[in-house]
Amino acid sequence: MKCALVTGGSRGIGSAICQKLAEDSQYHILINYQANKEAAEKTLEEVIKRGATGEIIQFNVSDFDEVKNKLTQWQDVNPEAIVEVIVNNAGITKDGLFMWMSPEDWTSVVNTSLNGFFNVTNFFIQKMLRNKYGRIVNMVSVSGVKGTPGQTNYSAAKGAVVAATKALAQEVAKRNITVNAVAPGFIRTDMTSQLDEKELIKLVPVNRFGEAEEVADLVSFLVSKKASYITGEIININGGIYS
Ligand SMILES: NC(=O)c1ccc[n+]([C@@H]2O[C@H](COP(=O)([O-])OP(=O)(O)OC[C@H]3O[C@@H](n4cnc5c(N)ncnc54)[C@H](OP(=O)(O)O)[C@@H]3O)[C@@H](O)[C@H]2O)c1
């Protein structure tokens, strides 16, 4: 059983990716979430509707021991399963000016995006190297490329994943494992639902927020065999915001 794991697959971009992979690929879809079980179940329903199989694996990506224990348990129950695709999508924001930023707002954001990438990818990387095939896609952000005021924590976390993407890509390229990052601008999800869309689209040449499905299409291509010669890249998907 060949599998694609999507962290934060319960909602928003992650859910759209699970659904798109269900349509476009043969993978068994592993839907990770942290707290929102109902949304994860809804995503699984949509995956099955599209003729694919899948299952839900709950863990907090920022907790190394929890990730290791849950994934070890899963692998023990499914010894034949091979995770060929990892989409490190789970992420949070805790916006605020740096001068007032609490250590908790700094740490939680970094732990989710950056340590989440480490915890999940590190668990699978030796198996992927042995398997001599893999696709890793890291969800970063325009903030991690150009920096966004009010998001020093988030920009730092995503910028670190940008650099990690480039480094790991070079380590594992010989074994047919590609590592790329996708850097969305404003995408309409729960994460951006509190933003003033009318005001912010003035910054976007395309003049609208993007849809989660548009990001999912790009990820689906990057994890396919067609994208074999693309690695170490950070691909912007932001409606033309210069970054
Ligand atoms: N929306 C945008 O405009 C935008 C732009 C650039 C980049 N991004 C990035 O794209 C990714 C997805 O964003 P989104 O807009 O789809 O966000 P969202 O709608 O807020 O969904 C976040 C997802 O991440 C999961 N999650 C959060 N913390 C987690 C943890 N510690 N462990 C496991 N899962 C966790 C959530 O699970 P629960 O449902 O269980 O809470 C949920 O499935 C994030 O990395 C975000 O930084 C988004």
C-alpha cells in the first residue's frame, strides 16, 4: 500500500490537497489533524467519494514523541505500507508586533511549522531513502520568502523551512526523492477568514484571494512522477505579489 501523508489535512489547504490527491493519484491518503476530528472525518468522506482510500491519524506535529509514537503504532499495524509522499502542511499563525510578542507566540508558531517539518519528515526519511523514491512538499508562505510585518514569528518559521527544503533536497536527490516548498500568498481558508479581504486584495495583482484548490493542484503536480526533475525549489502561488 503506497501512501501520501498530509499533515493538517482536516481543513483548508490540507483538506483540499487530500481531496486532489484522491482524484489525481493512486495513493492511500493519510489525513493528519490535531484537534478538529469532525473536519478530518469530513475530509476522509470526500476522499472516499472520489474513489480513493484513506484514514485519519491524529497527532500534534510539534510534539516529537507523539509523532514518533503514533507513526510507529501505525507502521506496526501496516508493515507493508510505504509512505512515498509527505506534505508538511500543518501550520498556525499568532500574529502581533514583535515588540509585544510573547515567548509562547514565538515558540508555538516555530514549533508547528519548523519542528513539525522535522518531526514528521525525520520519521520517514530513512525508509524513503531505502525505498529510493519519495516526494516531500513543505507548505511555506510568502511571509517566509519576503517577510511580513506583524508576523516575525511566522516569517522566521517559514523562512527556516525554506532553507531546510533547499538543504534536504541536495542530501536526498540521488535517491529519487524530491523536496520542494510551496509558498502561497492570501488563500481563502479559516486562517485568513479574519483578514480584511477587500483591503488586502489591493496588494494582489490578480485582484482576489486564492482558493485552496488552486494550491492543491500545484501540490498534486509536485508529488507526481511528472515533477521528477524539480527539487529544492520554492514555488510561489500568490496571484502575482512580488516576492
Ligand atoms: N491560508 C493562507 O493564506 C496561507 C498562506 C500561506 C501559507 N499558508 C500555510 O498553509 C498551511 C495550511 O494553512 P490553512 O490556511 O489551510 O490553515 P487552516 O485552515 O488554519 O488549517 C490548519 C490545519 O493545520 C492543522 N494543524 C494546526 N496545528 C497543528 C498541529 N500542531 N499538528 C497537526 N495539525 C495541525 C489543523 O488541524 P485541526 O483542524 O485539527 O485544527 C488544520 O488542519 C499552513 O502551513 C499555513 O501556514 C496558508
